[in-house]
Amino acid sequence: MTFLLVVIYVAFVGLGLPDTILGAAWPLMQADLAAPLSAAGILSIIVSIGTIISSLITPTLIHRLGTGKLVAMSIGCTAIATAGYGIATAFWTMCLWAIPMGLGAGAIDVALNNFAAIHLESKHTNWLHASWGIGACLGPAILSASVVMGYGWRGAYELNAVILGGIVLMMFASLPLWKRMEKRDSLDEQNKQS
């Protein structure tokens, strides 16, 4: 149980990591991509639309895949999108990578909040959102370190992709725990009804 809680918290840290880099990095990115200053808003809108769409279909995906597998795949999706941001050479490619970024983020958010509400004590929901805040704070810090060390904004996105890749591996390693907890709680609910 403790390991699963750690994995869930780390997944929420991973959710927060890429969320705040764009705003901090955009002055550097816009020069490299020859995009107008206002173009960051377009990326945010694409991510938001993807998040909304993903949020709406997440209940169906949870039913088909289970929470653990869905979250692992969604973090993988954001890891790939984050790496895509790091290698993008034109603004239109950033727009394409924003699609999986939004789709992955929406599924992670809904699936983990749902899991916490059903299977965990209410205090854990607060800790989940605190974990997102840690990731949101770390994103710009990683950007700053990357720029200071000479890797620029691309290095920050690439490092974030590596961190998210590590979280994906943790998620896949913990899949049996997700299934066990969901099965245990389902049996507890059936016993209460009998």
C-alpha cells in the first residue's frame, strides 16, 4: 500500500512537471521557433482542448484498461509529447505535440483523482494536489538549471521527458498493486451489500 501511494504521488509530480515550463520558457522558445509572443496561448488552448476531451472519455478508458494501466499509458503519452517539445524545430510541430500533451494530462488527472476518491482516505486527495504543486515548482527550476548549464529550453524538456519515462516504468512495475487494491475494495463493497 505504501509503495502504491508513493507511485501515485510521484505520478502527480510528473503531471505538474511540464505544466509550468511553457510559460517560463516561451521567451526563449519563441525566438528559436520564430513564433509571435501570443503563440504560447495557441499551445495552451490545444493542450486544454485535449485535456477536456481526455477527461470526458477517461471513465470509459478506466473501465476497459484499469486505472493503473491507463495512468501509465497517459504518462507515457505526456513523456513522448514533452520529448517532442524538446526536439520541435517549428511552431506547427509544437502544436502537434500539444495534442498528446493534453490528452495524456487529462486522463492522468481524472483517473488518479477518481482512484483517490474511491480507494483512499480523503486526506490523500490533498496530498495528490500538493504533489502536483511540487512538480509545477520543479518544472521552471529544471528550466533554469538547463539554461544556466547551457542546454537551453530544449534540455529542460528532454530532462522532463526522461523523468516522466522513469515514472512510466514505476507505474508499470506497480500494476499488480493497482489491480489488487481495486479487487480488494470491490470485494469489500460486495460484502457490505450482502
